[in-house]
Amino acid sequence: MAADLGELLVPYMPTIRVPRTGDRVFRSECAFSYDSPESDGGLYVCMNTFLGFGREHVERHYRKTGQSVYMHLKRTAREKATGAAGGAVPRRRNGKVFLDLELSHDLHGDDFEYEDEAKLVIFPDHYEIPLPNIEELPALVTIACDAVLNAASAYKHHEPDSWEEEIQVSKHARSLRQQDSGVRIPPSGWRCSKCEMRENLWLNLTDGSVLCGRWFFDGSGGNGHALEHYRETSFPLAVKLDTITPDRADVYSFDEEEAVLDPHISEHLAHFGIDILQMQRTENGHTENHAQSRASEWEVVQEAGLKLKSVYGSGYTGIRNLGNSCYLSTTMQVLFSIPEFQRAYVGNLQRIFDYSPLDPSQDFATQMAKLGHGLLSGQYSKPPAKSELIEQVMREEHKLQPKGISPKMFKALVSRGHPEFSSSRQQDAQEFFLHVVNLVERNSAASENPSDVFRFLVEERVQCCQTRKVRYAQRVDYLMQLPAPIEAATNREELLAYEARRKDAEENMMAPPESVRARIPFTACLQAFTEPENVPDFWSSALQAKSAGVKTSRFASFPECLVVQIKKFTFGEDWVPKKLNISIDVPDFLDLSRLRATGLQAGEEELPDLTPPIVIPEDARGTVRPRVLDLSPEIDESSVMQLAEMGFPLEACRKAVYYTGNMGAEMAFNWIIAHMEEPDFAEPLPVPSYAEPELLRTSAASPLDNQPPEESISILTSMGFPRQQAIRALKGSNNNLERALDWIFTHPDLEDDSEAMSDAGDTEPNDHAFSNANLHSDSTPSPDQDASGPRIKDGPGRYELFAFISHMGESTMSGHYVCHIKKEGRWVIYNDHKVCLSERPPKDLGYMYFYRRLSSC
């Protein structure tokens, strides 16, 4: 028999691999579905790629790759027998538990026992070889099978707990010398002191400088001024401003080139006026006054105390919480309730799966289709059948009733490379929504883009208060942020009385009184949105100097689906993050027609189209030496090694990964095929560097001064991109080569010879503005816009509410999210894996609201 098995496996031996360091073994989840070893058909693990496949998808992988040998894993649960006294009777098992799997939440470990089964299956004949079979199998096969069965979780290196424990205390933490410069950091309004960036900001713990970090491939980040400052000063430690919480903060050591721990972070932050000691948390992660000040919010939002009826079937599948992943669950539940997302991913399911890459776990479209199908198919949301349950008890078996789906593979993919979403910390649902929209945009270049339903144009009118001249500009946005003016609360007297009682209790060291929630009319929020706001550091092109300026925003177009975010979160003057305790009477029907932009009006005079001059600092007005910028490429070495293992030259692999923007081995492979005949194919990757152009003189800059450096243009054109496209990409990314390359990859549908959009130099930068969205005010957005402009679906501004996401807790860094979605005329609450009919949807306590344009408009 041993010889027979050996002969049977001989033709397949070259395809059977032993997992190596770095290989991920997916033995708990299918790459195309949420099948697992606990599913009826079990799970098939490819013995070459180590990807897992359910029974419905393993044939597809076999046909596409020709891989024939799979390990089939199956877990069975049986109810323990009970004795006369009702206690469980121990009995011998026919098998044993050897799979390190997360037990189903449906079953209690004390009441059920589990039996795992493994066997090799050879396709296409489905020949089965039970395991373990050490004596009869070749040694290589036995070693490979044992390694697969004992492999660590495929997501271990994505889970922050696996690497956060390895972070070491910085050697500079104890001896750090802080300068007495008098710097005090405000609780908000931060910006880089060198480039005005407002995101990815780092506070240097030596001198208090606030500077931007490096650019990330997902489009976030900055211009690397924090690292540049370290190279100039050797001040080693910096803390990321938006990560400061009561019990931690992200600290980076430039000298040690890694994230570090700072045991003295409280003292180091207090040196600059940041007091985090007041923000102590209880063991459950909430602030100490949570139970008293927020109890009613948790009860109302989750509809606690009400007998909610569970619902099952298509569109009523829950999502298991992976640990502070409710921000992801609620966002994706809402997105896949939108027909455009259903059509783009679930409607094209078979096409997406058939054309998926060799590793579907790393393909965005595949994982979106998988998640959408899991939520909408009803396959993972089946009601328990009483007749089946009785029969199973009689047979001493228990068929697992799935309780939602586990989004581990999806979360690992969409959070890859992101410093916040890749962690296990709670995140802001609004930030994750924009992150997903960004990913959808990037991966929809040649197909339907469902995020078009959110895209709209905002018209910004900036007026110089001294000359009364104006400038109009447009930008793309995906959501409407509504302020919550506390001063407009209808129960203002009640709030003042509460504040007096609170201060009195604080002075007398008594328990704080029961909190009072401010009731703010929705109309007051809209009014606050329409009011002019001051533009900081406004430079008037009419005066050729700084002046007072105001800005107003209106809708230049209305989207198909309008997302409204209530600005509930803020920082107190003591740097304690807090959430406004407010209630807003958000309407079911919304008419924003009066907020339609009108463009330049009769009698208005436009500001001259001039850019502000570059002001040379006093200490730089001497001999100016060119400074060489370090543009050493960042390359995904894992993709390089995958290509090198195929036999391609190492330097060619590095160039392929670099020139395709670190977008994976598959795209790099296509680059290699297209360029392998070139004479310099295997030459080392040239490290681009160039000197900064001579500083401009103090005279006002002309429009020609915006021309990108010729060196940067040459670098992009040498990659095969047209000159006009290179110029436009550099202009749209502030002459940053890495961002320009990303811009080209994310705008493949734009005309190469189209003119670059004008730059609105008088307005402050907007966090969600797109480089190609600043259009002239005379342009009228319409669905028939040319390809060089943003894709806009304009229409009437009348909407109906169909979903909202609510947050419970003190800040976005803690708490819990749930969502309510209106389906078939009734409201449904999605609370992690629990899906029930809503009795009292708390529409006044929501955080993000989703409206759809009325069909009758």
C-alpha cells in the first residue's frame, strides 16, 4: 500500500511545497467565500500556494493553476451525552482536535465536543488519502502536511498584538533633553511649519516642532519634513499628534529607525502643554465617567431593553467583531446596501472571480465581491429550523448555525500599509469610509466605479475683506460635514443650569450630576454650514499682501447619495478629547436646493490670478547652495523576491516593482514581460536625485513659475509616460515624484494632452480636495463632462434618509459603532453579528447619515 501511495503521488511531487518563513497558510477561510473547516463541505488548502478554498471554488483554482493536491480539513461538532443527573458524560472520541481554529460563537465549549479530520485530495479524480499516514506517504509529503496543520494564523503578522509587544524602549527616552523654547501645542489646528500640511503630523519632543511625516503609498502622509528636521538637528524622538490617548502614543525614533516606547511620554508632552494624565481609562477601555454620563446613549443607540426580533436571509447577515472592528462593519454594511455597490461587485461576481489573480486574497475587487456576496446571499444568515434541531439532538450532533461572517481577509487587505487601520485600535468610521472610497477609486479604472454616487463638486467663494474682490474655485468631495452649534441648543437654560451644578460638584468633590444632552435643531446646523468662515493666512492677490479673507461653500453639484457627517468630536482646551453630548432632529427628507452654487454674480470683481511670492527667510539671504533631495526609492522587497524566484534578474525585479508603484508582484510581472527585451533590462535601478532649483527672487511669481523641474519630468518620461501627463501629474502633486507616480496610476482614464487645472492659491488646503478638481467657476458640472474633469452625477438636491451610523463612547479612539439601514420599508439595526428589526431607530443620535436622491425628482 505504501508503494501504491508513493507511486500515486510521484507525478505531483514537484507541486507540493513545505511552507517557508513568510508563507501564509489559509486553513481557516476560503479566498472566495466564508467557508471554513466548520462548513458542510469543509475547506481545501492548496499544497502549493497554501490558499484555502470552499467546495464551490476549489475546482476553479484547479482549472486555473493546474494544482492537483489539496488538503481537505473538516471540523464536526457533537453535543455531549448527558447522564441521569444532567451532567455531561465523558466519552472517548473517534478523533481529536488538532486545528487551531476559532470556535463557533454559536456553541458553548462545555456542551459540545469537536472532532477534526484531515485528508489529502487529488484532483480531478478526487482521490482521498486519510491523514496522518506517516508510514505510507513520502517523507516530503508528510513534512509538508505537518507544516500546514501546525502553521500559524495567516493573519498573525497583520494583527498588531503580534508586533506591538516587540516594540522596545528608546535609548533616548530617559536622557532626552527638551529645549525651554516656550512652545505650547494647541489642542487643534495643527499644520506643518514648513509646508502647511494638516495630516500625518509629528511633534518633535526636543524643540516642539510640528512637521509632516513621509508620504504613504495609499495617498496619505506628508513631504518628509520631520525626517528632514532630524537630519538637520539630530533631535531623535517624535510623537504622532493624532495618536495621543490616555494610555499610549505612537513614538518614533529617527536615530533607531523604528517605532519605540517612551516611558516618560507624559512628562515629555507636558513640557509642551499637553496633559494626558487626566485621561485615565478603566479596564474596559472607556473613561471612568462613562457609566454615568453615557449610559443612556449606549442604551438608546443599541435599543437595549427592547425585545428586538432577529431577521435572517439576503441582506441581513451580520459581521463578527474582530476586536474594535465595528467601524469597518458598519461602513461596509451601509455601502453594500447601495445598489451601485451591489451591482459593481456582487452583480459581477463570476467575472471578478474568474479573472482574479493567482492570489485572490490580495485582490481588492475579489475581496469586495466576496464580502458583498457574504452579506447579500443569505448563505450565512439562516434561521434555526426546529425540526432539524430535534433530529440533530437525537443523533447527538449539532449542525453549526453561522452567526455572521468574519472579515479577517478583507481587513488585512484594505488596512495593509495604513498605520491606523492595520492596528486593533478603534478608528473613526468617517475616516474609514473615505479610505474605502479611495481604494474603490484606485481599483475601478477600467470598470464601473460605484463610488461615483458619492462624488460631488463644492464651489468655494473666497472674498478679500478689504478690496471686496472674489475668487471662485471648485473641488471634489464625498461627504458634507455639518457643524453642531451648541449655542443654538433649544434647551440652553437647562444646559447652563447643568454646567453650574457640575462646577459646584467639582469644587465640593461630589459626584457629578446627571449629564444633560443639548438639543440642536437640524436647521441650525445647516445655517452654521452656510455662514462665512475666516481663511487663515489669506494672501490677497489684489493687494499683493496678506489680508482678511472669508470663505463660503455651496454645492456646485448634488450627488446621487449624500453622506452627512455631524462634527461631534473635538478637543478641550486641556487636550482631553471629547464628544459633544448632542441630539439633532435629523429629518427623513432633506431639500438642499437652496444651497446650489450660483457662480460669479453680476457686479462681483474677480481677484487677479496671481500666486503669492516666495518669502526667503533672513538666514537664507546669502549664498544659497543647492540642496540635494534624497529620493531613494522604497521598494516592496517581498514582491521582488517573488519575481526573483521565477528566474528574473534581481535588479530587473527591483525596477519592475518600483516602476509599477509597489502595487504587487502581478503588475510588476507584466512590466517585466513588456520590458525584458530592452538593453538596460538587468541594469541597476538608477537612484534619482536632483538639486532644488534656485530660490525665486522676492518679486511676485508668474504662472510660468509653476512649471515642474525638468529633472522630475525626465524621470517620469524615462518610465514611458507622455511628457504632458508627467507635467500634469507633477503639478497635481506639488512636484513630489512618488505622489506623481501614484497620480498617474490612479488617473489612467484622463486625456494626456488636457490642460492642467488652475490652482486656487488663496484658499486653505482641503483635506479631501483632489488635484484635478479645481475647475474654473464658469464651468457647469453635468453628467456629460469631458474626460479630463471629475466624474459627476448631478441632479436635484432632494433626498430621503436610508441609513445612519451611530457612535457610543467618549471619542473616536474608544466606544462602539452600530448602524441602522432602512430595508423593505422598515428600519433594521446591525450590531456586529446581531441583525434585528429596529423598534426605535435613534436618528437624533447618529454620527454619519446616508441620503439617496428622491426618484420622483
